[in-house]
Amino acid sequence: MDDVTFDISNREFKRPPKIFESSIQDVPLDGDVVEDRPITFEEVENVSKRGGKKLSSDGYTYTISKKILDMQ
């Protein structure tokens, strides 16, 4: 009967070459990313689905939590 055991001790393995990525480079940022200025919000009423208030700033709107309104 033939020997069918799994023996790799007499084999030579070539290691693949190490790959060094050179296409991705860190590019320094030009100056400040965010403009340094105060953030202002405007309170807008009756704009939510249920007629509630929202805050608006720089084209974004934010829902005002009922918990915050109850504290006032």
C-alpha cells in the first residue's frame, strides 16, 4: 500500500515579494479646513411634520428636542 500521509517537510516554498504601495501618498492640507467663525442658528417654527420647531444653520436643519423645550 502507498503512503498517503500528508508530509510537506521536503518541499521548498518561495515567499512572495513584499508589496510597497507608492500610489497613495499623504498630501498636506492647504491652510485651514474649516473657516474660523461663530456658528449661528435660526429658530424656524411650523416646519416639522407635526408643526414643531427646528433649528436652521448653513443649509442644515435640526429637530429641537421636546425635553429642551420643556426646560425653558
